[in-house]
Amino acid sequence: MLAALLTCCAASADSVYQSRDDFLREVFGAPPPPQVLWVDSSVQGALKAALGHPYGQARVRYWRKDGKTAWILDELGKEYPITAAFVLGKGAIDSARVLVYRETRGMEVRYPSFLRQYSGARLQNGRLDRPIDGISGATLSVQAMDRMARAALVLDGHAP
Amino acid sequence: MNPDKHTRRRIGVVLHRWHRRLGVAAGLFLLWLAGSGIVLNHSAQLGLDRSTVSAQWITQLYGLHAAIPERGFLAARHWLVGNEVQTVLDGRPLETVLPGALGLVASGDLLFAANASTLALFDAQGRLVESLRDTDLPIAAIRRIGQGCDAVVIANEQDHRFASRDGLTWAPCADAAVWSTSVALPVAMQMRATTLLRPRLPTERVLLDAHSGHILGRYGPFLVDTAGVLFILIALSGLWMFLRHHSRRGHP
């Protein structure tokens, strides 16, 4: 039984679709040095509303250049975190990308046809200002992407 | 009375009596199986896939026993102790688990704890500042962590060393380093860590095994199978009595 338990929990296979450095090079050309946003109580409150749970770290790194910011976030899908990147400009999402997917089901969230829905999205009363169509069989991954999109918009709004 | 009729009536009475007895015996089983099945169907929403159970009588059913930790890492009066499923800093369990921890180093207000795949930065209260994976670091797999070049140094298997004070920017470091190594735990810390490092199991897994009977070992599933056979017998006897009653009313 223990063996089965260990087998179940070690079953994550990381699918790396793009490395962080490649993503930053694609967005910025020569990537700027990372900056840090400290998660104080006001940021934490807004993040908790966006994510539905407290943000687990005291600081978030981001990259800023030419009026754009890039955020790389992790959020639990069902059992494993999804690593996604968001580029923001003028208070809206420019583009979204899945960098690493670790779940066994639901990797369709990486498809451009799904991710394009986030382009132009803003926060309106703590929610995205547009509906995001779900994907059958990837409900939890879609929900995780929605949470990260909201969190990226919150973070961008608090970034100095 | 016709002996045939008498026999049929007698069978009916006996069947009815046993139907009720089986119903009582199977009722509790049915409640448990139905209840646990409903809960398992919604385990993700209920957070059972993320919560854990550490009750000793349950973990012992899985053959898991608490081990007394003997060694830990010490940096600036902070102790890091851990096993494969739990990491404890200064007697407080951390949300970030570092199985196979390699060391603990202090730099300014930050504590750097590493295993092969993760470098975790904590403040003095044990709050996670940032968790860095290999994609955030200049080396793919950390082999050692220590102090050198007036900063925290990490090195890989090939002894390529990089130093950082804040975990944000890293620079190559050619200086000699003092590597973090495990030391014997003081008794007080050992006792505290023993309680905190008790074996844990995912609640969903325990509930699933209780639902299927596997939690009771090799013969547990047979017990649940027996309950299943009871349900079948109750269903068949109930159906038989219903049809018999129905046919009687239809043909007096």
C-alpha cells in the first residue's frame, strides 16, 4: 500500500514548454534584471482575493522594460503547480504563456487558442472583465490560470 | 394445510427474518460506503487531496513509524531538521518541504536552505520569502551550499560555484567556501522535531483505502466484498418477497 502511495505521489512529469530565460528573451530581447515586489499586508489582501488563498511567499520577482512587466507565477492545478508567465502593459494582460505543466491531464491550457482569451483582460471588481471559456477535462487547470491572471493584474497594480 | 403451501410459507417467514437481519448488518456498512463515496467524489473541493493525517494509529496501519531525528543544520542559531515529507525550522513546520536537505546558511536577515532542486529563502520567523527552482538558479542541481565570497554560495556536482546575498542576482565565485554540514541535534530540539516530523498521509488516500477496505491490510478488501455480497442477498431476497407478495395479490 505504501509503495502504491509513493508511486502515486511521484508520478508528476514536468513538461517544460519554455524556459524562463527564453520567455524573457522573447518578450524583452535583452532581459532586464529582476525587480522585487514585497508582499505586504495590502498586497497580500488583494492577492488572497485574486487567488482564493494567501500568497505563499513574502516577495515576488518581476521584470520591467519598455512599459511592460512580466510575471512568472506558480499555482496548484489539481495536484501539481502550473508555472505560467504573464506580460502586462497599461493595466491589462498583453499575453499569457504556460511555461511548465506538471499535471497528467489538462495540458490543453497551453494552447494559444486558449491563452489568447487573456489578451487585453483587466481587473473589474476583483474579476477578469471578460469570460474565459473553459476546456472540458481541464477545469482545474483553467481555474488555476484564471487565478494567476487575476494575481498578475493585482501584482502589476502594486509594482513600484 | 397443504404441505407445499406450508413449506412455502415457512420459507417466506425465514427469508423475511434473515432479510431483516442482513439489512441491519449491512445498514452500517452501506452508510459508511455511501458516505465515504460521496466525500471522495468531492475530495478536491473539500481539500482532502491537500490535507494530511498524522494520527499514530492510522500511520501505523501503513507500517509508518516516527523516527527520531539525530542530525540537523545549524546557522546563526537557527535549526533546520527534516525528513522526506516534512521540514522544520526552529521547531516550526515549514510549508515548503525540502526532502534531502543539503544545508542551511544565514545571510543578512535571510536564511537559505537548499536541497538538490530547490533553494528556499526564509526570514527569521520561518516565513518563506522565495522558493527558487533550478530555472531561477545559475546551476541545474545543487550539490552543496555554504558561505564564501561574502555571500551564500551554491555549487553543483562539477563544483561550479555561484554566490548571492539576496537570491536575486548570482555571480561566479572562485573563493574557498565553508560548506554547511549536518551536526548532532540537541536533545530538546530532537524531542520537538520528533513530534513535528511524525509520518503523514494524504487524507484522500486514507479515506480511499478505508472505503475500499485496503486500510485493514490484505483481508480488508474481502470484508468489503462480503458487505457487497450482503447487499446482493438483501436485494435478491427483497425482490423475491416483493414478487411473491405481488403474485399473491394478483392471484388470490
